[in-house]
Amino acid sequence: MNANLHWRYRGGVAARAIAAIGGGYLLSSTGSYLLARLLPLHRADAVTLATILAFVIYPCAVMWVFAARSALRACAGVGLLTTGFWLAGRMA
């Protein structure tokens, strides 16, 4: 195997792992924040339900990161979704 290709592959896997762990956490926390603000429930119920749904968002983000065509798309997708959730939560 070519040494350059070897390190490129390892770098892609490392970038995906960082995007999955860190980006998935940021995505699920901003998604939870957005849901807690938008759900038409009492405050405590909305926060509880949003927190429970964050446990669904995180593994979906991790699976999507490793299913994306490239590490760059994975990082960009998680970043754009996180930014969108954050901006939508600020406007709500």
C-alpha cells in the first residue's frame, strides 16, 4: 500500500471520528436546545422530551458521519446542521 494513501485513509477516519464524537455532541445538544424551545409543552416537559430525543439525534449523527461519501462532507454536514439548529433556536 502506498504510504501517502495509508496516511490519507487514517486521517479521514480520524476526521470522521472527531466529527462523530464532537460534532455529534454539539448537534445533539443544539437540537435539544431547539426542541426545548419549540415544543408546545410546559417548560419541564419540553426540556425532558428534548433531552430524551437528543439520545436519538446523537447516534443518528454518528451513523451519518461514517456513512457520508467523504470526511469533508461529514464535517461540513454536521457543522451546517449544528449552525442551523443554533440559529433557529436563537430566533425562536
